[in-house]
Amino acid sequence: MVQHNLTFTIAKGRQELTKAHSDYTIAYTTAKQLWLKEKYAYDMKKSRAVLPTKWGSQPIGTEIIKKYLHNSRLNVQAATICQTLADVVDGSIMIAEGKAPFQRFKDFVPPPAPGMNAQTGENMAQRQHRIEMEYRKQYNVIDAKFQKSEGDRGRAWRKVMKAQADINSVSGNTRGARVTLSNYQTIPVPVIRSSAQQSLSSQYIQQSAKLTPYTAPISTLTRTPVDMSKYSIAKVNQRKSADGTVAPVSEPKKDKDGLYLRPAGRTRKGMQWDAVNGVWVPER
């Protein structure tokens, strides 16, 4: 259940963050364009109030500008350039001397980050990272306990097989898969029966959309009289759960995000692949 929550949180969080990033980019661009438009209007209004030519005064400029204007008085374009330069110089001097106060336009304030929590101060990305780390910590603790219990179960299984070998050596039992003192350690430990899904509460089953995660088929020690194909109807029914989901023939691999990769080959008729639980589910 913790692994399912972790995988679901990663997949859902990535989808929500992608959408939030796209919406924030649009909001940021819109706010920036509006600020630039207001700043341009403000600067133009202040310029009209500061430049001498805007309120009917003849600009003076610098000595170089005066000399250039005198030499180019017959050239309309050159005279216009000289007057503009002199206007800028005189306006700048007035602002520097405090004769014409020029307040700076307000700084640009970007829109707040999406999903900001006022109580914790976390945004959406920070909250997603914290929840994911909590699930990873829980999963690591449970996985360590599981690995320890699997080691204990393996040792207990070898003791059972050794006891069975001792019984067979005394009773002379030759039926079925014979366990001897020479091969009892090589007999694999049987797969744990998937009883966890049956004991889950109805609330969790509704949250997980009533899907049974992948469970490897239970191995047996006895030999079957008929070697049926792994794709036969009987084998498919063994991998089929009560909710209609079908586990693949072999355990699927996971990608770096913890999602199950789709098995190679054709899609099962009338079904689709569930990457979160690693099973084939009926199409809805």
C-alpha cells in the first residue's frame, strides 16, 4: 500500500506540477507585459514634465552641442538632433540638482507561486517533495522489515525441507517431488500468497479503483501431469483476479519513476495496461 501511494503520488504530483508551471508561465508573462506598458506611459509623462522644450524653454546643452548646432544651423536634421541632445542634458541636470523631482517607477512584482500555503509557507513543488520523501521513508522502513522477514522465512523453509528429507529417508517416501538431504537447500521458497489485497479496507479499495497489483504466480513443488502453455485459458484464469484484472506472465520491470513498464507484445483484447499496479485492466 505504501509503494502504491508513493507511485501514485509521484505520477499525480508530476502532472499537477506540469500544469501549474504552464499556468504560472502565462500569468507571469501577462503581468510583465502589463508592467512594461505602465512603465512606458509613466516615463513619457515624466519626460514631458522635465524636458525644457516640453514647457516652452530653449535648451542650452553643452559647449560641444552649441558649437555643433552653430555649424549645422542650416541642416534641419542636424539641428533637431542638437536640440534633442541639449534637451536631455538640461533635463538631467535639473533632476540631479533637485529642481525637477523624478520618482522611479514601481519595481516589477511577479505573481505568487502556485499552491502557496499561508500556514506552512510551502509552495506546490515543496509540498510535493515533502510528501514524496515521507512516503519514501515509510517504504524504506517497511522494505527493510520485509527483507528481514524474507530471510527468516527462507531459513525456516530450509528447516522444513530438511525435516521433510529426514522423514523421507526414514519412511522411504517416493511419491511426488522427493526431498532429500542433498537437494533440500536448492528447493526455492514458495511465493507468499497475495492475501494483503483481500484484507484491505473498502475505503482503500475504492481509492485504488479496485485494482489488484501484480502478484507473481504461486510456484508448486509437485509436478503437473499436463504441461499447459503459459498463454492457455487455464493459465490466464489463474492470473485473473476477482476484479477482472489479469497479471502478466512474468513480473514487469519498473522505470526510474516506479511505474511498471508495459510487457512486450500485443495488447490483451478488451483491456489496457495499468502502469501504477502492473496489471491488465478492462477498458472502461
